[in-house]
Amino acid sequence: MRIILKIIVLLFLSSSFAYSQKNDSLVVNNSKYDSLLFSDAYFLDVLFYKHQNDVLINNLGPFGSTYYYPTTGGIYLEKKLLIINNNSFQSKLAKLEGIKPFTNITYINASRKEQLFSVSHVQQFGKLLSFAFNYKRISSPGSYINQEANNTLFDAVIDYKSKSDIYSFNFSTVVNRFFLDENGGLKNNSDFENNLFANRRTYDVNLLTSKVSKKNYSYFLKQKVRLWAGKEDSISYSVLDLKLNTGYSIRKRVFNDNDPLSAVYNNIFIDSLSSIDSIYQNTLSNQLSIEFSKNNTAIGFYGFHEFENYAQNFGIDTSYQNVYVGSFLTSSLNKFNVDVDARYAFFGYRKGDFDVDLNFDYNLNKDYQIRAEVAYHLNEPSLNYINYTSNHFFWRNYDFKKTSILSSIASVEFKKIKTQLLFENKLLNNLLYFNTEAEVAQLSSIHSFSSFSISKNYQIFNFYFRSAVIYQTTTNDFLFPLPDFIGRQIIYYQDYLFKKALKFQLGFNVSYSTNYYGYAYMPATSQFYIQSDKKIGDYPYFDVFFNTQLKRAQIFFKYEHFNAGWSGYNYYSVTGYPVLDRSFKFGVSWNMFD
């Protein structure tokens, strides 16, 4: 076994291996980064990028297309007020003191010409200025006609603080551009399920010329001026800060279709020759706050104002504003950390809205950690739910009431035995959803859905395992089409070669969910809607992988969904949209310092 692996490694990594024999002083200098650079969890995330929290993505086929995750946490997502600490690899690395310039380059190539390329960079300029950016490019043609996804995602941040910390600012930008071909799914699912054609591009799809573009541009400037600072002794201090956060965002969605007579549409209101539907939103916001901090506790009060322009191609063109007052508290005492933020809208379109987020975690000791999140959001429906005019959809819902979402998450992590228990629940009142006609509707009753999960990492000799099981319950299977059970199992053999200079992992992953009435998809509005015609799920997805880690590089080979067709052709992630067939993938993730 080891002889075969050595031959494979020498063929693909000969140049890197030769380099690894040289003395590298950075190994010593950067030893404190090892737990991040070489953590199995991080590398498995790169390898299984279509998963989130052990759940396989539900999309329209190619990676980068419109998606959701069929879990309690994956639908009816509410906007969080709190700036939660991001657990990404780059954010963890950026928090280390004295960080050297760091860059990660990742490239993944699949047999269907799917390509993912990303660059992340973190750098500090002395102790006062730091800079970081993330760039990701996705190109995924898919297997069927008119299915391509081309996405560009970019975000960057600059941090500065004066020597005395009297003034500091944080400027960040987010630019996301999505260009998607929308084929409306297969015309005849039975053709696919009977595997009539070996060439996937031979199958008939509902839309041949439909395309959608989504563009989001956001810019944020956060400024802080220290009004007062006091120091009682070497460990006790107190400060008073004035903060101004300014944000500006542009959001556009444009849908084009030269075949509006397709069977996926129920109505035509404007043009029978072509469709051009769009929504444009521009938002300017300012938040002025005053914050008092003493030791590891901070409390603040703020006023928040936003002005928004909203326009549809054939519908309304309007402007409105909202004014909020709010308060927040953060505290870190011994083993207990808490963050809470609450705000109330007393003027504007969203008058009467109320939002509160609460997060806390408690470390009993080095072996146990308890975390919890509770959020309540009472919000006016967005304008696209109230007033909408397009070529295929028309509604006026001025009688809609505010929607409330009460969500809660609680988890216990047993670090010593590498086990996590998690409970998540959402309670909704005056639910907004898209009905079987893909039109927005509201249900004036209370519904809920929950998930219970257990995950564990364990090892037997050189074999490593990750097992995860999720059980979900709902008050209404029709409104919340979620699988009862979701399971995942990763098994791999891990060892070292060449005097432990190279670590390798050889194994497989299987993802499974029970059958359920998953969402259907409407290209004209880019919305998922409920349906009761076809169940999806009850199908295992197998991946086989060979993963190596040599110094700062991870190189992997993966045969994704290698069991396609073994037990029939009934694998869908969205109704009418089959999961792509087996694919061989090659990926490189390289970490560089200096």
C-alpha cells in the first residue's frame, strides 16, 4: 500500500518534495500557525466545499447556481444585527499577534470544466494598519443545456488605529456578481429516470434562453473617536467612545427570457415575445452610537437611519426611510461571554419593527463548551412581497401583516471526546411563503420546525471517522419541506510518508437524507416555492478522495458522486433539477507566508 502511494506522490509532487528536503526557517517562525494550517477540519472543508454543517447543498445542478440547505438553519434566514465573530480560517489567522503576510490560493478543477479559484490575503503594516481581502471565481457549465453559472465574489477590509487609539476606522467592501443561465429544469423527469440518453445535453429543458444576473455592491465605513479614557491600575480601565458607521449598498436583479410562452409560466401580463424583469435597490445607512467600556464589558446606545430607493422594471418606483433606536451589550467574564443587540423602528416604512439578537458561550473547562443563540425579529414584509409587477407575476398584498421569527440554537461541545450536540428551532407567525403557483402568500397562524443533531470525530488506529446525524420535525411538512433524517459519514486512512514530511488521507464520504417534498424553483423570480408532486431524497451520494498535505500545500483528488446510476436515476437536489453525475476533481490549496 505504501509503495503504491509513494509512486503516486512522486509522480504528482516531485518538485514540491524536492523543495521539502531543504531547510525552511519559516517552519520554526510560523509554528504557532500549525494548528490552523494543518487542521483536518479546515482541509475537509476545502475538500467538501458543497457541504455546510454536514449537509449537502440543494442547488440547480452546477456549483454556483441558486441554492438552499434543507435544514432548520438553512431556510427562513433572518438578518442578524450582531456582528458575530467569523470562524473562517482567515479571520482566525488575522487575530494572531505579529502575523506575517499570509496568502492562500485554492484552485479546483472538475471533469465537466467546473473551475473554482480563490485568493485570500491578510497583512499587517506595523501595529496600526492591517489589510485583508478574499477573491473567489466560480465557473461551472453544468451538464444540461442552458445551465451555466459564472460568479465573482470579492470582499476586502482595511483597519487603522492611531498610536494612542484616539481614532480608528474600518473600511470594507463586498462585491458579488452572479450570472446564471436558467433552464427551468427538465421537461420530462421520466426521460432522465429511465436514462434514455447518455449525453445529458440531449435532454429537453423548459427554458433555452433564460438568464439572470444578480449584482450586489456594498461599502461600509466604521469610525471610532475616543472621548475619554481612564486607568485605575494595570488591569482595570474604562473608556468612552463615539462611533459612526456608514454603509451604502446597490443591489440589482435582472431576468431575461426570449421564450415567455414556456410551460413553467402560468401567466403572461405584458409581453408574449420576451421578458425583462428587474429589481433595483440602493440603500444608504448611518448609525451613530456612544459606547462605555470597563475592562471586558461594554454597553452602548445608538440611533440608526436608512434611506432606500426601490424600483421594479414594470412596477413601483419609490423611496422610503426608517429610523431606529437601539442598545447593545458585550461582556466577557472569566469563562462566560455574552453579546446582545436590540433595536426598535419608531419611524418610516418599518415603523413598529423590533429586532433582538442574543449570543452567549460558556466554557466549563478545557473539555466542555456551551453555546446558545436566541433571536426575535418582528418585521414588515419587504416591498417585493407587497407590490410586484412582472411579465409573469402580478400581486398587491397591502393587507399583509408583520412576520415574526423566533429562532434559537443551543449546542454542547465535548472537546475531549470530540462530540457535539445541537438543537435548533424556529417559530414563525404570519409566515410568508411562495405557494404552489409560485406566488407569495401569508399564513396567519403559528408554525415551527426543529432539528436535533449529534456529530462526533473519532479514531481507531490510523483510521479517522466523522459521523453526523440530524433529525428534524415540523408542524407542517407542506410548508416546510425538510427531510426527517440527514446523515453523513466520513472515513479515511491517514498516515505519513517520507519520514513524516508528507501526510496523506485516503477515504470516502457518504451523504444521505430521507425522502421529502423538496422545493420547486421559479426562474422568473429566483424563488423556491412549495410543491407536492414529487419527492426527492432517499439516495446516498458517495465521494472517494485522496488528500495530501505537504508543508503548506494541500493537494487532493476526488471522485465525486461516483455511485451515480448504480441504484437508478432518481437523484434530484431540487424538483426537476438532477444532481450532476459522477465527476473527477483535482484541487490545490496553498498557504504562503511573506
